[in-house]
Amino acid sequence: MGAYLIRRLLLMALTLFGMSVLIFVMLRLVPGDIADILTNASGISDAKEKAKIAHELGIDQPILVQYGKWIGGLAHGDLGYAYVSEQPALDEILPRIPISAKLAGMALFFAVLFGLPLGVISAVRQNTRLDYLLRVVSLSGLSLPSFWLGLLVLMASVQWFGMIPIYDADRTGFWASVSMLGLPAMTVGFRSSALIMRLTRSSMLEVLRQDYIRTARSKGASIVAVNFKHALRNALLPVVTVIGIEAAFLVGGLIVTETVFNIPGVARFLVEAILWRDYPIVQNLVMLIAVVVVTINFLVDMAYMALDPRIKFAD
Amino acid sequence: MRLGMAFAATSLAVFMTTASPAFAQKAGGTLHISHRENPPSASIHEEATISVVSTFMAAFNNLVVFDPKEKTNSPDHIIGDLADSWSWDASKTKLTFKLHPGVKWHDGKPFTAKDVKCTFDAVDGADAKSDLVRKSPRKIWYQNVKDITVNGDLEVTFELKRPQSSLLSMLASGYSPIYACHANGREMRTKPIGTGPFKVTEFKRNEVIKLVKNKDYFKKGKPYLDAIEWKIVPNRSTRMLGFQSGQFDMTFDSDVSFPMLKDVMDQKKDAVCEARATAVSSNILINRDAPPFNNPEIRRAMVDTIDVKAFSQILSQGHDLDGAAMLPPPAGKWGMPKEMLATLPGHAADVEKSRAEARKIMEKLGYSASNPLKIKIATRNIAIYRDPAVILIDQLKKVYIEGDLEPIDSSVWYNKIAKKDYQLGMNLTGVAVDDPDVNFYENYYSTSERNYTGYNNPEVDKLIDQQSAETDVDKRKKLVWEIEKKLAEDVARPTIGYNVANTCWDPKVKGVNLQVNSIYNGWRFEDYWLDK
């Protein structure tokens, strides 16, 4: 067990090292750097001014030196300075993480809140008008691009409420978050809820045909008990797996939603940093994501071991 | 015509607004405006975009400024800002400014004549050690400045190599604020200090830019607003919905295109919307050093197929203005009259006739419908660049030129142009001040960094210098028209049209006066107030 742990930790370190090299090199393979972009933004392409900026930012140094400085800084918790805002990268990244996390969390919450019960209802009322209606809704959820849905939601919001939810960092608290992020979360979560609904429906239909469900019914169990206690519990396994995968996919949806609803989250920030070739922001942010993913994988593996005694890891 | 009527109506409205005692200014309130993007920085001297100057001009003062109450930027409408008065010497090569006493920077330090010298020495590169700016796109504006001398704390003199009356206009531009000697470049880019009516308190990327009233502002009683809040909203549809729902008091400048205008007015019936020429032109960059456009005949055939009216119709429902190198009248002060313009290549009234002549040239060179000249048309990968490029491709087909669109990432656009790695390019050019010196020196003078095509005609350079030194306005105008004609005949950088777009605001916003020949110079906000 001990040797396994050490091996896993070493593997984690190796993965993160590989990621760091990959991010670092790939960023520099993209044509144009911040000096190009800053001078281009001023409508000039002056080699001297470009060289001055490159020197000031240290991007004229050999790539190995740049890499060494970054990793050295990272080890000391120094993420460097953002090229564009000229603020510490950490100060730029940290405040944005909770915004996106809240948005993603709420989106997932909405997705499960609507997807699961509607999926069950759709299965239980198979081939009724309600079922057809819910299937159409779920199909539209899967086929509507989120930027378009976002705009529709904003237009409806103007029409009905005379306002749109614009993010304001000065408003804090639970209800402020709900009022600012509720609609965007529903928009980004709509696709996931549609997927969950469809999967729950098909999974439930399969389970509802099982013998033990018929037995439960013949024993006189109530409809609620049959559907939710016996059927749903067994139908949930594939759905839970998909919810986990969807949580990762939500990040992709966030980029569009953060742009349409103008939410200053980390997803939009990352895209913009890539466009500006703001290396310190992109490198550190992608690295942060890599650390989170690798750590979660590690913890999940550990949890398997703790939860299921049948799983053994060879030393 | 429609634009002219709009200008006239607006002038009348402005007159009534300023003349009526019922419109006494009220102090207080926050003006909420939507912003289209993250400004690259807050340092006006380092940038060349309306995104920076419109947002941060309110934090600064110039020596002089174009009168914010006038509709037109012109030398006759220049008033003092930090300078109380100014005078030229007899040789017209020394311009002395007497500065306003008791002005303080936002950090409480006193403003002196040294700050003026510091600023322009950094901008024109005279002080190589200065770190006040790290890039300077308008260096060429000050190439005629020999020296700047400080005479005590409240007097400064610009010494010129030769007479240049336009210097005053350039100093009046929103792009010519005075920086503090004791600040550094980084401060100016992130949270600048100025002497202006508003202090920058927050510049949060992707989120908001906040400016609050400078209570120690040296112009007593101003500004009227307590604060200005620019919300950064990159998605235009979201910006428009925010304005329609009343969350923004004003749209970003020229943000409302003509197709959008109807929708905005339908949703917000009391919105005040005004169209104006943006002084931004669409133009074609031609690589004249490499085949096929090193051949003057092909250049001529290419320009003869251009139908500027079709461009205008498609891009702005016919509102864009047809002009040569200078913004055309009535908005522009220096552009040539319509009759003269119609004689220039690329502006002919009878496009079909021009195209027939162009086809003859191409046939003579061996091209035909079955054997077209194949070229690539590069442009920045942004809709406002791509759209005219696509129309150009269509029009080139009429003269046996088959163009392929080559969208280029913005980050490498000017590098590509500078390396001459293109054949034709579709470009947009904004001119900060409606003055021939600003436009010609920046875009057509052989030594300019922003003369992207490297157009080099010693005769034109000479004429540019000549008009610059000319103090008689009528004589200068004739020289300007001669230059415009030469540039058009040389197919230097054919102008396709001058963009016209709308800016809208809520009727409670008062004191708005959009100037008609530049979008870059009227953003001090010290006369704005809210009628709540």
C-alpha cells in the first residue's frame, strides 16, 4: 500500500511536470506573442518597441530560462505578473474562480433538479402527451446552441422583467448570487438537464420492465415506492456517471455563457488570456486545472479503495 | 443628405439645450455606459483605439482642447484646458503656453510646466530614458518639434523646426493628455493619475472601469456627475439589451449599426440616437513591391472595379460616406468636393464604364473570365474587416481577378503587413484629428510607422510638408486636394468609404455633444449631467 501511494504520488508529479512542459511549449508555438499584440493594438509594428516590451517582460530570454523562472516561482507560490493588466497573476486568477465555480455548481444543481424528476415522469408516463412534450423539450435542450439560448433568455428577460442580470461584484450574499447567476446557470444547465432527463428516462424504462418491479407491484407497493424507491435507485447508476462527466463538460459551456451574460468568470478570462498570449495567466490557470484534475483522480482512486474492500492495489 | 439633416437637427437641439434656462445643470448621479471590450491599457499615449481614449480622457487634461460644445473639431474651436492662453512668435515656430495656476494631480502633487515637457519628451522619444510610455504610435505628430522649454512653473514653449499650424489641433486631441512626471508607465497603464475631472478608482479587466468625481478639479463647479461606470460587455447583443432595459444610460460610441438602430428604437422609444461619421475609413492595402500589384496597370484595373455605393449599401444601408484620403464634407473640414471626387479612380459615378476599361487592361495583360488573375486578400479575422473584404472579392471578379479571403489573427496582422507578406489587404484606419497633417503624416508619409504599405513618393512627401507649413487655410486646402488626387491616381491606399454609425443615450443624460468629424476628442465628460 505504501509503495503504491509513493508510486501514485510520483506519477502525479510526473504528469504535472509533463503538463507544465506541454503548456509552456504549446503556448510559445502559437504565432505572435504579447509584444506583437501590444504593438499591433497600437497599430504599429516597430521592431525596436517590440524588442523593448519583450525585454521588459522577459520573453526575449531563452525558453529554458523562462521555463526555469516560471517553475521556480511556482514552487515558491509566485505566479508572476499578468502581461496585460500588469497585476500579480494570482490576484487576477483567484477572485474569478469562485464566480465560475458558483455558476457551474448552480448549473449542475439545476440540471439535476429538473433532469432527474422529469426523466422519471417521462418514463412512468411513457407514450403519453406529457412524455412527448418532455421529449421535445429534452431534444431542444440538446440541439440549442447555448449562445443562442442565452440571447433568447436575455431578450425574454428584457421583455418580461425590463432588465437583464448583469454581474455586479459589489452585490454579495446568497440571494444576490441567485439573482445574478440564476438565469445564466439555467441556460448553461439546460443542455445537461436534457441529457440527464433522456438518460434517466431510458434507464428507468429498462428498470421498470424488470421482474423485481413487477414483484413489488404485485406485493401491493405504492406507485411512489415502486418508482422512486425500487426503480429509480437502480436506474440512477449510469445517470450518476454521466452527471460526473457533465460536470467537466460544463466548463466548455461556461465560456459561452460567461460571454453572453457578461460574467467575469475564469472561463472567459482564460480564453481572453489565450488571445492576448498572456502566458503567466494561461500557464498558471491551465496548471491549476491540471492539479485539480490529477488530485481528484488520485482521491477517487483512494476512495474506491476505502469504499470497496474488494479493490486491491498491487504494491 | 440624411446625415446632413441629422447634423443640422442635432445642432439645433444642442443650441436649444444650451440656450434655454430651463436646462440648468444638476449635479450628482452615476453615468452607466457599456464598454465593448477590455481596453489594452489606460495609457492614452500608448494606444490607438477609441476603447482607451473614450474611457480615460476624463481622467486627464490637455494643454488645449476642442471646444466640447462645438459640433466640429477645427482650429477655430480650440479652447484652453490646462493652458489659460497661448501665442505664436512672429516666425510661427515658437508656441508658448501660459498654464493655469494651482492645478493639482489626483495624488495632490502640483502640476507644473515640467510635466508638459516630460510628457512630450517621452512621446516623441526625445527622452530615451523616460519610462512614462513604452510605445508611442503618434510619435510622428511631433517630428517637427525641435525642443520644449520650460520657463518657470507656469510657462512652456514648443519650438518647431518650421511653421506648423496643425500642432495646436494635435495638442487639442483626446490623444494628447498631459501625464505626470512623477508617475511611471506601469501606473499610467493600470491606474493612471491625471488632473482631469474624474479619478480612475478601478480598472478591472472583463468587469468594470470606475471613475469618480475629482473634488479638487480646477474648473470650479465641474464635473456635474459623481461618477462614471463603464461596464465591459464584449457581446454587442448583450450591450444593446442592457441599454434597452435601462441598465446603461448610454451605448458605447458608434456601437449601434443602422440595422440595429430600428430594433433599439422600437424597444426603447425615448432613446436619443445620433448618427455621425466615425472618421474610420475602410481602405485597401496594396503590396506594390511584389507581383502582381507591382504593375501599375493591374493596380489601376483593380481600383476601377470598386463600387463604393455598393459597399455603403451593404455595410450600412447606404449611410457610409464616399471620400478620398480626407474625411469628405460636410462632416470633414478638408475633404475635396463631390464633383472633384467623382473624377478620381475608384469613385466614378459610372462604375460599369470604369469596369469595361479595367477589363480591357486585364485582357491586354492576358487575363479573361476563363483565365483570371488569382490573388489572396488578407484581412484581420474580425467581422468589420472581413465584411468589406468579401464585398471586394465579389467586385474584383468583374475584372477577371479571383480573390481568396485570407483571414489573419489580429495579433500578427501588422507584422504580416510590415513583412509585405500579402498581396491585397482590407484595412480600417481611424484618424484622430480631422487635419491633413495627422492623416498624411501617419498614413502616407514615407518614414511613418503607420504607412503600412510603405508607399514612398518623394513628390507627395514634399507636398505634405508644403501643406503642413502653409498657414493660409484656402491655399492649404488646395494643396490637400492635390495630395488626395495624387494618392488616388497612384492607387496608394484606395479608400472605400467612411463609416457612419449611431450612438444612443437615455433622455435623462444631458450635455452630450457628439462631434461630427472625429470620435476621439470629446470624452472629457465634464459637461455631462443627469436630469433625474
